[in-house]
Amino acid sequence: MRRSIALSIATLGLLAGLAAADPEVTVTYRAGVPVIQLSGSYGGSSYTVFRAAAGDPVYRPITDGELTCLGECVAADYDAVPGRTYLYRFDLTLPGGRFASFGPYAVTIARGVPLTARVSPNPVRGPATIAVTLAGRAGDPAVETTVAIFDVQGRTLRTLHRGPLARGTTPFVWDGRDGQGRMLGSGLYFLRIDSAAGSLAARLVRTR
């Protein structure tokens, strides 16, 4: 009986030690996009970052496949919704082939970021709705804003809006066509928003 108690205490101590050994994550915002960073240096490792909504057991990758860690492992979550809580997990393949998984880490995305955008659905087969949100009260002055679609070479394909944008959320619909009315093929595109309140970019994937 004493031996069992001793083993249980030892096991709990081991688990506590492993939990304490897990690195932490920090969250910063770059042009309104949350960037999740794993503390510590993991140079030479490859990694994938997964995310699940709180209460959802399914984790989905937010990185495009495995990335190479040049020191710190980071991932930008372009589709995160302000005010919602997500669970993030970092899966690493360390030098020498050893696997390590850190997390899940609960992160609540900050509200009040001056400029945010959400693309739905994404990936998209037909039209996509782009909801652009400018922080502020309804009576605050509108902000000069440009909303455009770019290709992976950085070329402007379509400008959806250029001019004053009201505070709050304004929806735009992209039908998958460029500025000349030509339907674009499947692939990776980028939404770019520039305004006096800040700038941001988001990925947009079209499928057939």
C-alpha cells in the first residue's frame, strides 16, 4: 500500500514536471492579425500549428504544411475572430527526427483591434463574403480604405472598394473575377486592406 502511494506520488511529480517543462506562447498583433509564438529556440526543426475552437475536439492546421523553424516558431492566424477563444497546438519534428507536441494553449483573441477582416467561406468555390470591421462608434468619421485582391506575385487583380469606409462591419462580395470580369482559376490569393486605421492581409483559397 505504501509502495503504491509512493508510486502515485512519483507519477504525479513526473507529470507536473513535464507540464512545467512545456514552453509558453505569446500573442502579438501585426496589422490586426494575431500571431502566436512559441517561447524558446527550435532552430533546425520543422513544425505545424493546429487550432481548435473552444469546445471543438477537431484541430485544423493554420500553417501551410510544415514550416522550418529558424529559431522561434510562429504562426499568423488570419481567420481568428476577435473575442473568441481558441486552442493552439505546436507539433515539432526536432533535429534528429524526434517528435514533440506542445499545447493545447487557450488564447482569447483581443477585441478592439482597429481593423479586422473575415473571409467566409474559405476555401471558397463560388462567391466569398469579406466582412471588414473598423473599430469605433457609429458616429465616428469614416476612414479612407482600400480593399483589394492580389495574386501570389503581389499583383492587384481586383479592387473591391476605394474610398471612405464607415465604422463597424461592412460586407463585400468577391465573385472570383478579376477587374476585367474574367473568372480566376483555383489557387491561393490574398486579400489586402489598407486604411488610416492600419493594414492587414488574409489568405483566400479558391477551389474548383
